[in-house]
Amino acid sequence: MNPVLVNLWRGNAIESRHRGSVAVVQSDGQLLLSMGDVLHHTFPRSAIKFLQAIPFVESGAVEHYALSDEHIAIACASHNGEDVHYGLVSDWLDRIGLDANDLECGASLPMYENAQFDLLGRGEGPTRVHHNCSGKHLGLLSTCLHCGDPTKDYRLYSHNAQRRWFEVLESMTSSRVMQLPWGYDGCGIPCLALPLQRIALAMAKFSDAAGQDAHRTDAIARIQSAITQHPYLVAGKERLCTDLMLKLAPKVLVKIGAEGCYTACIPEQGIGIAIKIDDGNSRAANVALGAVLQRLGVLSDSVAAELEEHIAPVLTNSRGDAIGRIEASSDWQHAFVKEQLPLTLN
């Protein structure tokens, strides 16, 4: 049984416990920190979008369609569907000569509640452009167009659009991806299940691309720069991904995934992080991310305090009264850590 990573307190008693696992890996494959079963196959879901964007940047589609770093950032996004996200996705569709019907994600209301209210208040409904994965889908579509692949059914497991990022994942995880368990993600494209330690390894190699070919190294650097310059496009208002990277990028880059997943990378140290909350609770994943970054020494107390609403939130009732808290458990004290940690960033 995995350790308890996060506790929810109501008053002076624990009401809920969230178990999970954490892997922190260096780009040479060395496991630096672990908690729980890091060999269990896990669907990282959207937490690997930085990796899925690599074939798009490598293909030359960015230059061919005169796209910008903003387009690269939203290709990596699980965005809120705010006006800025909707506008950029719409602009991208225009640039490649397609429309929303060519996106094979489903129609969705914006992820951000206020954006939902604004949309419905205008008498409008869900669209594919508002889907939080629409940028990723446009990266896949643009690559298909530039490489001469059919765009219809690009979402399917057997399509070149998917096999391209499968190959990236195979290289960066040292896994035989065609032998991995798989299924379809919420946005319609395939998702692969990998050991958590291998997911962290891929993020470590995204942190430090040394040893990879120059084309891959350049693509990773371009993606890191785009994320650093445009963290609001990667998520949006009231989201930990954006709020943390506004303070710490490019030293720390983070990406949430569905069902309690998180990844992060620390480029200066060539380190990758992968987190999975067993019960799929994203609120607990936020707290666990804050805990591992603090355990590694890369999240200062002052920045942690500024991110408290995400990584150590206070529970309130309908009156606004504080009635509890969510915090990292004491099990973090027993995490396996290599001697060279904690880390520091210059």
C-alpha cells in the first residue's frame, strides 16, 4: 500500500487521507527520491504534454505556418478556455486553414468556471476550441498537414500523429511503448501507462537534453522557452501550473495531468519529477507537488507562502469560516533521498 502523501483535516481530526507515489529522477537515470510504488504502471494523462509537443516543434510546422512561442505554449496546455486561450486557438486554426470541426477533441465548456458563466451568459455553448486540450490537438494537426499525413482520424492509436510522440516517449523513457498498456484519453487521443519512475526519467531528459541529437535538443529548448515566456497559456487564472511558473520558471517547469498526476522538471539540475495520487484527487496532487519541491529545496518558504491557496489550502464553509486544512502528511519525512539532496538553485 502506498504511503499517505496528503491529509485533509476538519477541525482537529483527519477526515480524508490521500495515498500516492512520487519519483524524482536524474537525467542519467539515477533515482534521487522515491515514495511508494514507483514501478506501478500509471497513465500520466496531460502531465506529459511537454513531451507530446516535441514532434510538432521538430517537424518544422512552427516555421512553415509562421507560428509563435505562444502557439507552442498552448500546444503544451491544459488551458482554462478563457478568452486569451480561445482567441489563440482560433488564430491557429486560421493560420493552417482549418476550422473547429477538424479538431477531434469533443466540444466542451471552458475549464474555468467564470469563463463558463461568461460563455453561457452570451447565449453560447460548448465548442471544441474551448476544450482544454485543443492546443495539443492543433499541434498534432499542424504536424500532420506539414508532413503530408491525412488529418481525418488523427486521434487514433495507429495514426502517424500518435506514433510520432510514442517514439519520443520510447526514446526518453527507454521503454518499448508498443508493449505498454494503453487506452484513450478524455480528449480522444491515446494514452499510455508507464512506470512512474520512467515518467520521471522522461521529464529529467526534458530537463537536460544532453546526449540527445541536436534536433531534439533544439526542440526541447524552444518548448522550455515558450513555457517560461507564456505560463498563463499553459493553464490560466487560479491554476497552480501558471502561478508557480510565473514565480519560478525557467528554474522549475510543471504540468498537471488528470486523475491526480503531476510532472515537473528542474532544468538547472537535470531532474524530473512524477507524482500520482492513488484516488485521482487533483487537489491532493497540488499539495504533493508543493511538498516534493520543498523537500528538494527548490521551493522557498516565502514562495510557498505565496502559493498557499494551492499547496496548503485552508478549508472554508459556505460562510467563509476556516474549518480545516489540507497539508502534506508526516510520511514525507521517510522519503528515500540520495545524499546530494536537498538541492539549491542559483
